[in-house]
Amino acid sequence: MAKYAKLVALPVLALILMAAACARKEQSNAAVPQKPPVHEHHAPHGGALVEIGEEFAHIELLFNSETGSLTAFSLDGEAENPVRLKTKELDLDLRLPDGTALPLALLPQASALTGETVDDTSRFVVVSDRLKGLDSFTGTVREVTTKGVQFKNLPFSYPAAHAEEKK
């Protein structure tokens, strides 16, 4: 009987030691600080996002270098749904790659599809010959009031800075 007790005791002892080693490893991993998950939004139209407040809302900028058109879409905090703005224009101050300043007034666009009017819309557009052929620029949204809160001087880069870092 003692012979069988030794045969059973050795595998049980091995299991206990392995369990203790695993517990130590889990404890040591728990002590390592983990990076917080990255909270990222993706521009629904493929443009560059401008954050308004701390994820309060967004403006997506979509640029066409061939036509010189710049479109701004007003979006919610998750950059998923349009947010209508009641404004006559969306003013941007651009800094072109050669260092020159270019103030732009993007005009509101109506949409029969969404029922948006020029007095209540989420889309603003400007076309400028000075934008034709550019591949990048920086700037600020001068002022925007969204969901009843006013924000001023919101910086952006086009393409978005994080998009350049991923390349």
C-alpha cells in the first residue's frame, strides 16, 4: 500500500508545484502596468477628424486636391452620426505648406436626402483655386457652436497627424 501511496503522491505534488508556479506568474503579470486601451474614432467619409472638446463632438474635413474643394461634416462625439449646426458659415484659418495664411468660409449645404436646410445642416463646403494641387495643410476652426456649446480655435492638420504616423 505504501508503494501505491508514493505513486499517487508524486503526480499530486507535481500538480501542486505547477499550480503554484502559474499563480506566481499571474501575480507578476498583474503587477506590470497595462497600457490603457486606445480610444480611436474613424472618419466616416475618409477625411481628417478635428476633435471638439474632449470627445464632445467632431468635425471631419474631406479635401479634394484636384478640385480644390474642402468639405466639413459636423459629427457627434463618436464621429458616427451627423450633428446639425445652425450657422451661416464655418470659418477656418488654414496655413498652407509655403507658410501663407488662407482664411476660408465654408458654406452650409442643404440635402433633400436628409432633410437638412442651409439654416440647419451638418455639411459645409468651400472651393478655392488656392487649394488645388495641395497634399497637406494645417489650420484652426475659428469658432463652432455644437449642441449648444461654443468652441474656439480648434487646431487640425490635413491629413490628420495620426494618419501620417501610421505610414
